[in-house]
Amino acid sequence: MFGGIVVDIAFVLCVTSVISYFQHHRRGSPTTLLLGRLCYILTAISVAGIAAFLLSLILTHQFQYTYVWSYSSRELPTPLLISTFYAGQEGSFTLWTLFTAVIGVFLLRHSSKKGYEPEVMAVFGLIQSSLLLMLIVKSPFLRVWQSWPGQVAEGFAPANGRGLNPLLQNYWMVIHPQVLFSGFSAMGVPYAYAVAALLKRDYTNWIRPATPWMIFAALILGTGIMMGGFWAYETLGWGGYWGWDPVENSSLVPWLFCIATIHTTLSQRKTGRFVKTNLILAMFCFLMVLYSTFLTRSGVLGDTSVHSFVDPGMWTYWMLIGLLVLFGGIGGGLLFARRKEIPRPVKEHSYYSREFALFLGSAAVVVAAIFIVVGTSSPIVTEILQGKKSAVDTSYYVTTTLPLGIVIALLAGIGQLLWWTRTQKGNVWKAVRTPALLAACVTLLLVTVGVREPAIVVFLFAAAFALCANLQVGWRIVKGNPKLAGGSVAHIGLAIMFFGFVASSKYDSKETISLTQGKPVEALGYTLTYLGYSPIAGEKYAFHVQVDRDGRRYTVAPIMFYSGYNDGLMRNPDIANLITRDFYLAPLSLEQKSEQAEGLSKLELKRGETRKVGDLEVTFMDFDFPVMQKAAMLEGKDVRIGAILKVRKGNGTPVTVAPAKVLHQGESRDEAARMEGGYEFTITAMHPDREAKENSRVEIGVKNLSGVAADATPSRDILIAEASVKPYINLVWSGVIVLLVGFLVTIVRRSQEAAMPPETVVEQA
């Protein structure tokens, strides 16, 4: 009862604060201003009390509370036990509410100094009220007998909890969600300032106090995104750091809108242009957080995401829609009402100016965000139009964002080389000549070492141009005033990151291999020897594989274990970081395999390839591995991976057969497919290629059941794993770090400028 009562009190206090601040905006009464401040401070204290109470319930193992029982247990170490605070829907909303309250306290003080307190805090308090209302609807303080009335006796307290999902039992769980939700909370500040500007009819001055908050939100959310990517890379076992899943996209899209806003507000500060654009973009920073939350937490994508989504109930579903309508309506309604008042610059801009380059770059970022939103929303659209949910293939995102990435990289260099409003057309080539020639040399070198695809060549040229241009400009700035170098540093990080994206994902190599203990196997230029397995903490097993290459030896130890939580096998990869590349080994299963009997023929086929065996023509069409099977693999459940074959016997009609392998609790079994005429098809090996499907290969066993089979030799234990090599993946991590350092430098500068008279400010991208 206590927790729920405090939530109710906090909600009433926050609503009172919102009303008081709005009344002060309308009438200017000092009493309402003081009441608004007091109620917000009391709200923040109440929210802190709510969080402290929930944490105390977790630490003292109060399993009579449904949330505590659902996500914690007595066996968890203290850091992971604390992390169960935000492991579920209710707890993550509580964390979001807590960070919003904390940010609001600092925002109150900051906006008061800038003359925006009543309007900004009225809007930000409304955001806080909405999150508190969500906690009333989705309370973390329900008891087990309230959650399951009639099934659990009142007053019953379970002896232990269900525990934390093994996928979340990782040190990243201790720090990643806090950073991510801090970013989500901070995204509400640009929205609050934009709406406050419309309320005050002050369309120019608001961006000065708002800009440091925008950069802070981009810095924190960007850090959270990087942490999530590294967590996925080292834990989930899919061999990558980004899978274009809705949960990943839900953090990326607001970040992209925030990046676009930062650049266009910079142009407005210098030239007075893009006033309406900045108001819209600043509002979308938060609206996209709400929309992404709806997509990932309403259950609408539960059938198409590789993450585990649950149905939160209709109240939560409609509340999330209501919040989107509310905040979208407030911002859009005010923008429409003030549309004739918003100033328009008299002077036309030059196409050879920094502000136009910034605008084009921001436009490219926004278009990329829109493409991602459309792709993420495709299950909703297809269900409305076709009555069936269907997710887009990940190739959609690559196809749509690659051209935009080229534009963004080029403009990240060109924008730094141009002057505000006054670059002469004839001087443009002089400005870009040196970095363009250097970029051409870098690109030519990359072509000579094997880069051939035209789109990738152009993308790498653009990245090299951005790198060279910003190194040139950055060095000049550092020699003069290092505080102005934030933009150049961030763009250098972006260029490095782009190189890492191409190297690690486009030119990586993968192979599914079978490792018999003690028997060396050649794969991807390495010699792999499975040494056996050993038990480690928590009934987990490490499978030790020796890796040899060029006289150097490493040992990787991927992990597999059975999880009662997920009722299935869990898999964690292991990585050997070799500076210029990562060797990545993800376990799939441990199986027993017999020597092939007589009457069994093997075919190795590429996707689309046709080969003959006897009087059969066999064509490998594709792998059958839908997205929910990927989700099952991540959750440790049984997984079915099939191969679709077209088989023609003689001059007959082709028929489709689909043999498969089923992975169950660490072992694999064949699911054979038969066709008329006495033929049986099995999968003996799989070599999928996620980026270039045409290079995917499968090894098929074809058995004539009418033939005479000899006795098989005794079975042997074999580790099935996917090995991959990620060249220069460290460029991704180092590029992100440099990018975030650039944001940090810029925050310091913009915070100092916010306190300076406008005429003393020197603008530099």
C-alpha cells in the first residue's frame, strides 16, 4: 500500500506544479510561481522515495510483491540484484520517472536563470506527470495475490523469486539501462524549451539555453547506444553489434533527431534561419522517444522482434497512444496557432555557405530517421493493409541508409570548410581540394587491397573526406582556441566509425564449423582445436577452443548452459581481440554424430545453385530461419533451422523439400525431409552469410532409402559453432568514443556561451 500511496501523492503534487506554473505564465502571480517550484521539488523527493522503497523491497527479498518475485532471487549477487530494479516494464518506467525528476531539479534552476522557468517547467512537469500516471496504471507495488486473484492466498509470500533472465545477467546490465534512460529523460528538455518558446512567443532566444541540454541528451543517449551495441556484440552471440531490432531503433531514432536539431539550431544562432524547423525538430526529439516506447512496450511488435516483448495490457497500450496524441497535439497545436507569427529571414541563403551545408546534413539525418521509423513500423502497417504482421528484412535499412550516410559524411567535411553566409563560389574548390585529394588517395589504396563494390567505395571516399577535412580544420582550431574544436572532434569520430562499420560488417567472414575434440580444423585462415569443456559458476560450461595462426596461439571459451528460467539452452560467445581484428566464436550445440553410412551422398550448394546427384537435380533456394526462430535462439528455446530445396527427378515436376536441424538443450537432431521415390534429405552443415545471402552455402545429405546401408560407426561428441572474423572492429568503438568526446567539449562551450551576451559569441560548427 505504501508504495502505491506515494505514487498517487507524487502524481497529485506534479499536476499541481504544472497547473501552478501555467497559471503563473498566464497571470504572473509570484504565489503560483513559488507553489509550482515547491510542488515540483516535493514531487522529486516523492519519486526518490518511490525508487528507494522499491529498491529496499528488492534488497530485502520481499517476494510477496509481484515485481520483486518476477525478476529477483536470493541467489543473485548484489550488483545484479540491484539491476532487477529496472529489469521489467514497471521498474524501467520507475527508473525513467526517477531520472526525469532529477533532471527536472537541475532544469528548474537553469530555466529560472534564463527567464523560462514557468513555461519550461509546466511542460516538463507534464512529462513527469505522465510517467507517474504510467506507474499508477503499471504499478511495481502489486502483491502476488492482487496479480493472480483467486489463485494465490492473500498474505502469501513465496520463499524465493523467479530470478533474472540469464540474458540480462551481465555487468552491462548494471550500467547500460541507467545511461539509456537518462538519455530518454533528457530528450524531454528540448521539447519543453520548444513548447515554452511557442507559449512565450519567443522564437529565437530559446535555443541558447536549450542547446547545452540537446548536446547533453545526445551525449548520454549516444553513450547508452554504444554500450548496448557492445553488450549485444559480446553476449548475444549473433556476431554483430547492431541488428536493426525495434529496441535498438527505439534509441537510435530520437538520437538522430537530436543530432539534426543541434546542427540546425547552430545555423539559426548565426543566421536567423530555420526557426520553424528547429521548433519541429526539438519537439520530435521527445515525440520519437514516446513513439519508440509505444512500439517496443505496447506488445504490437511481439511477433516480429528478436527481443522478448510482452503484452502490457490494454490500459498501458492506450495510455502510450494517449501520450503520443497529447504531446503531439500540444506541440503541433501551438505551432499551428503561432504559424503566422514565426519570423522568416529576409535574406536568401547562399548554396555555398556553412548554414546550407548544415541544413542539408540535418535533412539527410532526418530522412534516415524516417526510413528507420518506417521500417520499424512495418508490422503495424502490413497488419492494417494485409491483415498480417510482416517485418522488413535488415537489408532494407542498409539499402536506405547507405546513400544518406554518403551525403552525411560529405557534408560533415564540406560544412567545416565553408564560411558562414560568405563563401564565394570560386573558393569552394580551393577549400575542399586538399582533403578531397587526400581522400582520393586513401580510397585508391582501399581499392587496391580489395574494396570493389561501387557504393562502398563512394561511402569510404566520403568518410575519408570527412576525416581529412576535419583533421585539417580541427588542427587549425586547436592551435587557436581548443574550446571551439568540439564539432571537428565529433566529425572525426563519425568518420572513424564509418570506416569501422564497413570493415567489420561488409568484409567480415563467417563459417559454421564442426569441432571434434582434439582434432584440428582449418577455418577462416585459423587452426581451431576443440580441447573439451569444463564447469564454471552457476552450472555453466565453458567450451575451450585453441586458436592458432602464424605461430600465435589464443584460447577462447564460449559458454553454454541450460536455463530453467527460459527452459532452454543459453549461449554466450567468446572473443579474441587481436587489435586489427576480432576472432569471434559463438557456440550452437554439442551433438553426437555417426560416420556416414553407405547410400548417403553429400552435396554442397550455394544459394540458387543446382547440382545433380543420381537422377535428381537439387537446387538450394534459401535458409528457413524466420525472426522468431532467432528470438528463440536468444532465449534458449528450441530452434528449428531449415533449408528450402527444389528437387526434380528426371524430367518430372520440381517439388519442394525442407530438411531442418532442431537445436534442443545443447544437442541437435536432424529433421529429415522425404520425397516420393524413396529419397531422404538431411542437413549435414550450414554456412549462412547474413550480409550477402547469395554466398550462403548448405551441405545436404541425400540418401536413397532403397539402397543398402552399412552399420554406422560409434557416435562422437562434436562442438558446433559459428566462427567469424571482424576486421578493424575496434574502429567502431574508438570512433564512437571520439564522437562522444566531441559532444563533451561542445557541452562545456555551449554552457559557457549560454551565460554570455549574444554579440560576444563566436560560432563554429
